[in-house]
Amino acid sequence: MRTRLRILLGVSVAIALGTAATLWASASGPAHKAAVPTVTILYGAAADFLDPQESYTTQGDEALWVSYLGLYSYAHANGSAGGVVIPALATGQPRVADGGKAYTMTLRKNLVYSNGAAVKASDFTHSIERALKLNWGGDSFYTGNIVGAAAYMSGKAKTISGITTDDATGTVTIHLLAPYGAFENVLAFPSSGLVPSGTAMTNLTNHPPPGVGPYMIRNVVPNQSWVGAINPYYAKEAIPGIPVAKVTVDARVESNTTVETEDVLNNTADLFDTTDAIAPPLLAQIKSAAAARYGTTPVAETYYLFLNTKIKPFNSQLVREAVTMAIDRNAIARLDGGNLAPGCYFLPPGIIGHPSKPCPYGNPAGPPNVARARKLVAQAGDRGAAVTVYNELRQPKTQFGSYYASVLQSLGFKVTIKPVSDSQYFPTVGNLKLNAQTGFDDWLQDFPNPGDFYANNLDASGIQPTNNLNLGQVNDPKIQRALTKLYAIPAGRLAKYAADWQALDYYTAQKAYVVVLGYPVAPVFASNRLDYHALVVQPSYGWDWDSIRLHS
């Protein structure tokens, strides 16, 4: 998914840390109250949505993956262990038949939503249909795999023919168009999380629907704050591997990274956004005064610049190569507080398929080759071409955009910077009618599979009228042929096909379809109130709220 670094809003708020909160059950919930500790998490950007069938950023999914369980979820663990799929609402692993094209699961018995209503197998169908009707950003995972999903989304069918359910037995059967090795990961998306049948086919971010999980989302103030309250029903049905909640989460947006950093450093807030950048001037102080509660963790994420391959000047491979050569990735790393490792390949280290060969256009950690880049632009006949750089409005994105614009100017382009509010940046550049030329993008793994990176960003099927993820509109027959083969590989056999993925990613780098900047690390920074060593950073979603606890 795009990370919160695709930050979605710039709003400064005052942070006030409460030491405790009283959780009252809803009128339909158990008739009791319980005092639980409250912790404050700061986010550099607002969640795009707090509706499970709409969200496709980390800030949203961090809250939703523990509030809207689907048939499957992920282990609550740090690092690669957190990428292991586990049964959630399903009783066990799916029964796979028809050569990998039929999946059958059975719901656990006696499950209830956060409003006390019973969970039914048919709710799964409604939840997937709802994601399609709401145009969830990753909907190609459904339309490209599930029989009848595309017909339903286009309005040609009244339901998804490839999904059948039986409320009496709790069974769910899904028929696929072709074998897809990562389909269990698709079922683990928060967008696949169950909501009751009849839940409105409209965005319910401000009043999220009932779900199943340790948490439930309440008190949403658009673009400013939301609360993760403990689901009073979950403790009775706690699912193995998915812990009960221990704290109430007060989630607040703080777009000023200096204030965000200072609040956690001074213990007036508890957790720093794992997708944000520590204010560089304060990093030395943190390492000195708060070393016991600060660290970093690798994440499978790529920062890059998208280039619209359909229009001038980036329809020319020579121009795309020139931009790749002219970018000083060390300068970008400095703007990002030194937490970016320069790179050139779209698949990041740690993901099967990351190439080991030298980069095709020079060492990304070395000095840029601006002179050669200028010659390529001249050879392409594109000197003087107009280029609009779309840019977000918060640090360090604003600085990224300004630096990028200066590079393009040095290559002879006439550059205009188009600032877009953080909350509207990706909806804006993702509108296909706009035909946005270039700007910043990034991708954090939805799940640990190279296909996730390609399916959303470089696969032609990811091009869609709104919420477009393939911002460069890349449609390369060689990539499409390779993906048809590689998508079918089961997760357990990925390592055997590492060379195929490496060859594909090297080819993508040669074609310069995107300008990779590098690979970030995530800050793990907490107040002294929390048990730091118990904290878990889920590799796709950020903070694991279930791991948060006060010092005993």
C-alpha cells in the first residue's frame, strides 16, 4: 500500500495526553464500564479512510486490521514473522481444489460484531461487494482474481458469481479465474474484513460500521483524530494468535514533524508514526537522552518518482534514463533525516526478487551524472519541454518536490510545481483524467510478495479511472507476460522463482519506468510510559495496537 508517506493531510493539533479513560459500551453492548489506560499515538498524516472497504494507507489500515478481522490475518510479531498469514474468522487454512482455483473456508462459531450482532458467512460476500462498489484502491486484487467480481463492479451482475456461502454451515467458497499464489494474503486485507450484510454502500469513515476484532473505531474527527476503543465482545471470543486489547488508543494528527518528535521525546505523547521522519535536528538529542526508547526497523518499502509514460517527455526512455541518472539520492536521504538507503530497483531488499546485479545507470549511492543526463534529453529532442511536478505540502515531501524540480530544471525542462494538500494528493494524481506527469510515490508491502509491488504499480490492470495506483500508466507486454506466470506461484515456492523476479525487476530498471530513490527504515520511538520491548511494528501496517502496554 502507499505509505502514510503518501501523507494525506496537513493539520496541526494540540496534543493532550490523558492518563486514563472510561470505556462505556454502546447501548447494544454489555451493560458495564471499565476503566482502561489511554495512550496517544501521533500521525504525521490523517488516515485516508477509517472505513475498512475504503482505506488503503497505513494510517487507516493500522487501525482497521485490528478492528475488522477477515477470514485471515497476520501474526502479531515483528519483522518477517509478522508477514505470516494466520486464520482469523476462519477455523483453519483454506481447502484448495480445482488446481488452485477453488478456496473453501469455514467460519468459527458464535462470532459476533462489536454491536453484538451475529456474524454470518454471507457477510463475507457483502463485504467484498462493498469494497468494489466503494472503489477500494486495491480492487484489482478482487476483479483480477475472483470469478464474477469484474462483472459485479461494472454493474453487469447483481452479485459476485464466484463467491458462494452457506449461513447454516458457515462455509465460504471462492472460485478464482486462475491460480493465484498470494490469494490468502488478499483474504487478509482489512478491506476483506467482515461487516454486517446491509451495511451501507457508502463511505462510513466518520461513523465506522461494526466489525470483529480487539478494537472498534469511535469518535472520528475528520482529518484530526480518532479513537481505538476496546471491543467489549472480543475478549469472550478471542481468536488464537490475535491478542485482546489492553489500552484505549487516542490517535491524533500532528503534521509538524518537529512538534511530533518533541511531544514523544517529552513524554506528552506516547508513540511516533512509524511512517514519518524524526525531525533531523532532534535526532542526536533522542539518541542521547532517549536511547532506551528509540530505534529503527527495516521495512519492505520503496520511495520513487512516478513518470507518466503516456505523454511527453516521459514517453521517451531516453528522458526517463536521464532523470534516473541526474537524481542525487544522497541528497534525498539527507532531506529524509538519513533514514533512506539509496537504491535503483523497484523491489526492495528483503523481498524475494530484489536484484543483486549492479544498477543499469550507475551506482545510486554515488554522485549523479548530470552531464550525461543533459545529453540524453537533448538526444531525445525534449529540451524546453514543460513538466508539472505534483507535490505534497508537508516535510520532507515539500523538500523532495523542490529538489526534484531543480533537477528537472537543470536538465533543461520548464518546470511548474503543483502543490496539492496532503489529504488530496493521491486522489488527485490518481485521477486518470488529470494525466499527472510526475511526482513522488512510494509503496510499502501489503504482504511479503514481489507480486504485491508489481500488481499495484507496474501492472497494466492496475490502471483505473479513479484511485489509480499505476501512476506512470506502465503497460509493457513483456512485464504482463512475466506477471501472468509469476502471479500463479504459491508463496511457499517463491524462492524457487527468485531469478525470474530478479530478471523482471532488472528489466524494469533498464526501462526506467520509475525513478527509484531508495528504501527507508521506520522509527520505533515511544514515551517512557510504555513497555518498549513489548511493542510490535507489523511489517505492513505499522504499530500493532495489541502490543501496547504500560510499564508494569
